[in-house]
Amino acid sequence: MVAGMLYSQRLRHCVDLCLGLFLFLAGLQQVEAAAAATNMENFNWKPFVYGGMASIVAEFGTFPIDLTKTRLQVQGQSQYMEVRYRGMFHALFRIGKEEGVRALYSGISPALLRQASYGTIKIGTYNSLKRLFVSRPEDETMVLNVFCGVVSGVLSSSLANPTDVLKIRMQAQGSLLQGSMMSNFINIYQTEGTRGLWRGVIPTAQRAAIVVGVELPVYDITKKHLLGSGVMGDTVLTHFISSFACGLAGALASNPVDVVRTRMMNQRVLSGSPTYKGTLHGVMQTWRNEGFFALYKGFWPNWLRLGPWNIIFFITFEQLKKLPF
């Protein structure tokens, strides 16, 4: 019977991943169809495709760190009053010991599906908007890049919000949340309605506006200055330094909003008033009840994830750009 349950779980994971791949490929077909329908001869589809592929690679490689960040951020609320984790490494070891190594990848299916949509739209839109205003990378300015980053971040995160809700709940609740990705989607819709799938969309969009509006411009400007200095060429080391800088900047700017977003998405509101009614209310409630530094809960795993995530992403993305087609 146990073997049958394990087989069933593996089958559900395979179905989830296949579904994610299907939706990713379907999204690429829609992008190409849209380009053809509007006669966009100069439409560049590569940032969309490469952005999605690099995002999936980076997400899979850093997912356990993201899971510990989520557990640390929900810790301290009324339903999570027990201080189970004293830090990122303690959380990694305790989760692996008590729940199994597989628990470190709880929510990986919606996470990969999210990156297949969010990463594709984010990077593709960002690069397309930049080329809409200026034709050469040398003519880009910080203001232009920040504007394009904010717009692409808000758009992509809003569309991908349902997958983010499910990912966070699977990370926070671990083995308490049973079933496949699709069955949990259906359960959220049936018990909480459409609002449940888009719960926390405002802080999610706000966080994405901050993260993308900081990370991508910092990467572009850092890389531009490194190349312009003549000291470094367009090499992996240049990509590494630029991505490290943008990861640190993104973590510092986004962590308070990320804490509130995580808590809003994790709360189930079936009746009555929610604990966190909005971003500002969530920030004030967290600050008042737990102190200012509670807004930076999970900062180290957040940075240690955003750093490696951006390094893996941009190095993969830059190498994909060099493919001869």
C-alpha cells in the first residue's frame, strides 16, 4: 500500500511537471503567434524563451533556500508561534531531518510553473520595452531601465500570482498540504474562490516592482560600467560580479514587502477579517507586534537565494544568448 502511495505521488509530480512544460511551450507559441499577427518583423523572441529557460534552471538550483526563507518569514504569527527555526542552516537541517529531504522541495512544481510564466514574461517584456525606447544598449539610462523593470515586474507577477500562492502554501505547510498541484489549485478555488488564487497579488506586484526595478537595472548598469572600463570583457566573471551586485540590492530593497506578501498569501480567509488587510497594514502590524527587524526575517536566506539565483540565471541567460540561432 505504501509503495502504491509513493507511486501515485510520483505520478502526480510527473503530471504536474509535464503540465508546466506544456504551458511553457504553449506560451511560447502564443508569443510567436502574436508577433506574426502584428507583422512585427523585428520582434525578438529570444529574451522570452531564454528568460524562461534560465529562470527554471535558477529556481530548481536554489529552491531549498527559498523554502527556508518562507518558513522563517511565517514564523512568529499566531498560528506559528513556536520558534522552530533559529536560522537558515538550522531550518535546512531540521526540515530534512524531521520531514525528509523531499520536503525541501515542497512546492517545486508550482515554483517551476511560475518561473515558466513569470520569468518568460518578465525578461521578454523588460528587453522589449528597452528596445522600444532605444535601439542600442549603449543608449540606455538608469531611469529608463528602472521604468522598464517596474512595468515588466508588475505585469509578470500579477499574471503568475496563482502559482505563487500555491508554492508558498506548499512550502509553509509542507506535508500538511496533500495532493497534486492541480488538486490543490482546485481546492483553493473551491474553498476561497478566485480571490484565493490572487490573494496577496498587490504586495506581490509591489515586491516585483521593487525587485525587478532594482535587480535588472543594477545588473545592466554594473555590466555596462565593467565593460566600459576596459578592464573586463563580456565574460562569465563580468556576469558573476554584476549578478552578485543586483542580488544584494534586490534583497535589501524587497525583504519587508516580501515578508508581508508571504504572510498574506499563507493566510486562509474563510470568514471574518483577515490578519493582514494590505501591504501597509501588514507592515505596521508586523512592526508593532514583532518589532522593526521582523520585516527583515528571512533576509539571509533571501539574499543567499537571490545572490545564487541571479548568478545562475544571468550566467545561463548570457550563455543562451550566445547560441548560434
